[in-house]
Amino acid sequence: MPNSPSSSAQAARKNVARQLRDLRKDACLTVVELATRCGWHHAKTSRIENARTPPSPTDIRLWCRTCNAVDRAPDLIAASRHAESLYTEWRRRTRAGLRQLQDSYVQLYRSTGLFRVYSPTLVPGLLQTEGYARALLSANARLLDVPDDADQAAAARLERSQIIHEPGHRFVLLIEESVLYYQLGDSDAMAAQLGYLLTAGALPAVSLGVVPMAARERVLWPQEVFHVYDDTLVSVELLSAQVNITQPSEIALYLKAFEELRSMAVYGQAARALIVKVIDALN
């Protein structure tokens, strides 16, 4: 993508940093003077003002008190927390295990009418079977060095995914053909997963597109995994973190990319043929 997927988070951090810097200047304090009165090294003040270090709620309260702007602290704390929620490391989100992470999405899923998902590497979570999800989540737990509760997490993911059978939601899901060949779990688990794609792809509320590896003159190369919830939130999955994008201009960019990727995909019988080909190769 032309812009960094973390730019929404960084823009939000810079906004908080700018407001804190303005408070210091309005109070006619130098970087060193503010640091001395707050009881920390002046380098910390510089890191906060340059959005390199996020301030803690205590930092913000001390800062505002020192600048005679105590009434500004609650809004700045809320803005800082929002900025940090836009970029969340997977390790932080999975400290209590993967089951809790699955459950954290339930409210978002229920409030979303139109789901758009693009995945160049994995079957989207909404279409994963238990064996496939268990193998994936267990591998994630090992990579992140967090508690491996893959059995419970996979069950929670499947329960959450039942939303595809509930009225009031539509799902436009895109995968690269290579996803069909990346085996997770044993051959039986992979065959079950591919078979479920045939079933789920035929559901009235689901549009499943596959971008063929043989697609000529691609209009857009493979991108990172991303989910679009209605037109208000894009969630991008990086190796180390999840980035939540809320800026309208960035959301528009992802929607444009999604439509270009969707234009290269095949659907219906053509998509089924690609899936059946891989199933036959497993047998």
C-alpha cells in the first residue's frame, strides 16, 4: 500500500504529543524545566513530544498539573488510550490466552453489516474449520510464546463464525489461490477445510472469490491480510501487531484496493473448480 498501515495510529499519537507540547509552551516552560518539575529526565519529555514514547496516564496528569492545565488531563488520557488501541501488539492481546482474543471480537461482528476480508495467506477466520483453526492458533501461540489454549480458542472462533448464518450480515471474502495449498494440520484437517469452503461459499450471504495464480496482468499485487467492517474500520494483521485504521482517507484506500483485488478473482463454479483441484491432489 502507498501509506504505512500504522499511519492512523501514528497520527493519533502525534496529535496527543502536539497538544502536550503546546501546553508546555503555553506555560512558558522549557523541555528541561518541565522534566525537572515532573521528576524525570528531559529526554523523556522530548520522546513524548516527538511521539516516540507514549505517555502513561500518570505522565499526562503530572504534565497537565505542571502546566496549570489539570482540566485537560482527562481528554488527553482518553485520546492517548485511543491512539494506543489503534496499534496493539499480539503478545499484549494474547497474554491471557487465545480464547479471550476470539471472544473480544464478538460485539464488533454483531454490529457489522458488511464484512470485506482479503487474505493472501490463510483461510479467513469466518470460514475456518475447527481442525484448521486449532493448528493455526497453536502455531500462533508458539510463535508469540503465550499460553496455548488452541482447543478452546478454536471452539470460540467457530462459535463466533456462526454469524455467517444469521440474518442482517453480508460477507465478501477474497483469498489468493495459494491459500488453498498452504496446509495447516494434517491432510484430513486440510481436506475438511477445503470441503467447507465449497459449502460456505454457496451460502446466500457469502461471496467467496479466489484470485487465480494464473491471473494475467494483475492490477494489484498481493497485500497484507485486512478486514473492512462496514465503511468505518479497517483491521490490518501484521506479524507482530494488529493495526486498526479509522481515518476515512485510509479506509477509502483499502476499499479501492479491495475492489481491484476483487476484479481479478473468480467466483461460483470457477472458484469451486480451483478448490476441487486441490482436494483431488490431497487424495
